[in-house]
Amino acid sequence: MITERDKLLLRHVKTYGYITINQGRALAYPDMKRNYEYTRCRLLRLCNTEKRLKIIRNTASRLNLFIDINADANEINNMVTEMILKEE
């Protein structure tokens, strides 16, 4: 079952192309205790059970990126890597 907070996470992915656990935590569960673990579980549920997202690992940032199931993983990964390299 998709909750309102799940829909918020999915909207973020649709808008920006990806979401990290920390972004989801700050967006959907800012005041909850153990919000990192809960966000991680919700994002994994959207990947495994709901089949709405998939996970890729960005080596430059060492983060898992949750992206839309239909998105091009290489394109998203390159976009995030370029943003990280610009910041350095």
C-alpha cells in the first residue's frame, strides 16, 4: 500500500530523477525518531514490493540512489557524478 509520504518520495524522484535516504528522511520524516531506518525501509519497499524504484550505487558519492524504474541508470549516475565533481 502506498502512503501519502511514499507519494511524496515518488514525486521527488519524478522531479529530480533520484533520491537518497538522507533526502527522503529530511523530506518525509523530519520529526520522527529513527527516521533514517524508516525511510530506508520505505524506499526498499518501493523497490522490492511496489516495483516503482530501483537502486543504483554512485561510486563518486558512495551513496545509493533510488531512481524511477524506467529511468536510465547510467544517465542519472553520470549526472550525479558531474554535480559532485563541480562541487570539489
